[in-house]
Amino acid sequence: MVVDRKSRSLTVLNRFPYNNGHMLVAPSEHKATLQDLDDDELLECVQKIRQMTDVLENVLKPDGFNVGLNLGKAAGAGLPGHLHWHLVPRWEGDTNFMPVVGNTKVISQSLQTLFQLIQTELNTKDKE
């Protein structure tokens, strides 16, 4: 689900999240490396990460975040040729036994519900 689209960046909810609220922030154009981004694309992506961190803090109240890139297949990049940042909310003690014994993850909120909460928060921020 597309959370936000700007001229140089795109933010989506990850369809296969590590944790509730897991977002991907990417340049609008397909670019494989950081060196492929011009300064405006890089700046807009980083600004979007900052904004979405604020939104998720207000909506989900996480204890922290993991923010990172997987550059190249060997590093785990799942979309070859299209770099993107992962923004993953984290809570103290958020790991559990399910991935180990059940090879599954428990996400307690639907993407649609989370999407609506994020859109409400973004609309509130736009009015400030």
C-alpha cells in the first residue's frame, strides 16, 4: 500500500513486514545504488524517513527503530535494481518464539487498519 508519494520518493507499507508498521522508502525512479541518486532524491528520501519515523512514533508508540538498506543481492536486496530503505518500528521484547518454532510471524494489526491510522496522522500533520 502506498502511504505517500512525492516527486522523488515513494513510501509503502511492506506487504511482508518484519514488525507492525514496517515501511519501505524508495526513490521514485529505479536506482540500484546510492551513487545513482542525485542530491535531491537522496535528500527527499531521508526527509521522508524522518517524517515517517515521527508518524509511526505517534501512531504506534514504538521503543525504537531499525532503519537500513540492503544493497546488492548478497546483502539481501529483494528488489534488484531498486534500492529502498527499511523503516522498522521496534519494541522492547518484541522477539518471540513464533519465528523459531512455527516459521511464522505474528502481526496483530491489518495493513488496512494501519494504513488508515497513518493517513489520519499525515493529514493531521499537513494541517499544522
